Amino acid sequence: MLIRILTVDSIARPPVVPTPAAAQNEFGDSSVARRRSRRLLMVAVAFWVVPMVVISIMVFARPSKRTVIPLYREASTHWWSREPLYQGPGGMNYLPQFAILFTPFNRMPAPAGDILWRLLSAAVVATGLARVVRLRFETDWARWFLGATIIALPLCLGSLQTGQANALLGGVLLHAAGCLACRQWHRAAALIVLTLAIKPLGAVMVLLAPLVYVPLRWRIALGLVTLIALPLLFGPPAYVVAQYRDLGRNLRDCAAVSEHRFADLNGILRTFGTELPPQASTIARATAGLVTAALWWFGARRLREPLQAMWLHALATSYLMLFNPMNETNSYGILAPALGFWAVDWLSNPDSVHRGRVLGTMSLSMGVLPGMLRPWLGNSFALIWHPAMTLIFIVLLALFVWHQPATERLQPRCS
């Protein structure tokens, strides 16, 4: 029903370029349209603010319930105490740079630092989503931002509630896509390198983006050198080298994890009593990476901005969901904005309204159904449903791109 509301009247009609008189009849005058847009924007913002207020109250009342932030605090404390950062897949699994970046929040007392970390993550996601939607819909963008928020937010709440870095990673990826669409190469490169500092999962965007966006190549290379050298400013060289060495071992251990609590493709297989062995999983990830790169190259020739950048965003986030061996159900908050963006993009076009409704329903089901079914199915439902929905999303999106003719790349108007 919610998805149908988004497609009433103006979405179901073929787009027309209104004459001044028609615009006067529909909206009264430009001030009425602006007030309408502001009201819609305020509603969209409220959708983000209200849950974060509730989450903040919950964290204030019970700081240690359903949170991963103690792991982040421990890593930051260990860094400044020159203690080992890594104790296996159950502990710190990020680059040493994350322990440094988290320092301001660690220096703040709990729960103030914990709440601020969550609020920052939510703000980055919300503003990133608003940015890419506004690039796509220069007029009436507030309406579509509201629609994308309704579709994406439920799937984001898990990461925001637990304070996982997934939420911040997802937001930075959105802002990076916005910069790419506007050809803001320095900012885009800086944000893409920052994703790697937030989580090693950022490596997917680091590898994919320069394949098409050639101006990124030397900028990202320089950014990576800077990122690697950064810990040397905050620790003795011997200690830094030791942490990098431990990081390599830790990532290898993470790649071999076979517990039945992760929502990647192996999560589906494990539910039915089988799985890919570690070597086969590595081959599958590498093969899928090559296929993803080929899809990115193919689609980039057929899409104008910002759809080109959001095609990259969708491919990168979907790959992470399906082939990260330690992908949790909360990690799908990284994918959620892609689902929201493409759903409203399709809803806005009379030729793809039904596809948009399907995608919006899929995203809402991922955000709502696991909690509803957990008393009976535990977490098993999400371990199957989330990767299955991701596969369907990629198929729908690939079919959409396949039917687009090769086109001249045009740059949207960027503020």
C-alpha cells in the first residue's frame, strides 16, 4: 500500500513539461510549490530524526545493550597503549586507521560518545541519500527523498541501533557517488579512500571506480599511499608494521570463517546443509569480482549521470552483500540506499512503475520481515532472504541497464 501511494497520479502519468499556466493551475504559484517541497522535506527529515531520538534514549538508558562500540573503544585504547589490535575474527577486523579515527569518540565518556557516533552515521547516510536523489530529481526532489527514505530506512536501522561502522560506510559511499556524478574528482577520491579506513570492504569501490572514472586513478593511488602512511604519524614504526602484519593474518582468518550466522551466498547454502569450501569461496569471490567489473564497464556506456555513479554504487554494495564472508544481516544497511534510490527512480517513470513497486516492497520486506518472523525462525530467514533479494535486485537492475541504448555522458547540474 505504501508503495502504491508513492505512485499515485503524477507518477503514473507520462511526464510532461508544464506551461506556466499549467504550473499555475497545479501548484497555485511558485511559493506554494516551495512550501509544499519544504513540508515534504521536513517529513523526510522527521523519518530520520524520530528513530535516532528513540535509539539515543535507548543507548542512554542501557549503553551496553545491542552494541559493537565497546570493540571500537577497545581497539582505539589498544592503539594508544601500543597493544595488539587483533585477536581473531571475533574482535577488531578493520585497518589500524579506524582505531585512530575513532579516537575522538573513545575520548568521550559513554554513552555520549556512543550516541554521537550513531548520530553522525545517520546524518551521513541521510544527507548522502538526499544528495544523490537531488541530483536525479532537480525539481520535486524532496518528494522522492521522502520516498527513498521510507523504502531504505527500515533496513538501515539495525546498523544504526548497534552502532556498526556499516552505517557510516554506507553514507560515505553515497557521498562518493554524488561526487563522481558531479566530476568532483578530488573529493570523490578522498571519500573512496576514506571508505577503506572505515572498513576493509571499501576496497571494492577502490578497485571498481577507477576502471571507468580515469581521473581517479592517480588521485586514489596518492590517497592510498597517504592512508598507509597515516599510522606512522601516530605510532612507532615497529608497532605500526606489526599491526599491518597482524591485519593480514586477521583478514585471512576472516575469509575462512564458516559459522552459520552470515548473510552472504554461503548463508543460503549453509541453511540447506552445504557450503562452498574456503578455496572454492575464494575462486567464487574472484570470479564474481571480474563479472562485477565487466557489468560496471558495460553499464557505464549506457547511463548518464547520476545513474552511472549509482550503477557503480549498486554493483559495489551488492557485491559486498553477496561475497563478504562475514556479512551480517545488519550489513545490508550498506545496500539499503541503493534499493531506495533505484526504487524511486523507477517509480518516477510510467514505464517502470511496477518494477519500482517490486523493488520497494523487496526493500521493506528486508527491513521488516526478519524481526516479525524471528520468534519462529530465529535469524535463519534473514540469512536466506537478504542475499536472495540482493540477487533479484541485481538481475532487475542489469536488465534495466541492458535495455538502455549507449548514450552520451552528460553531467547533472551540481550545487
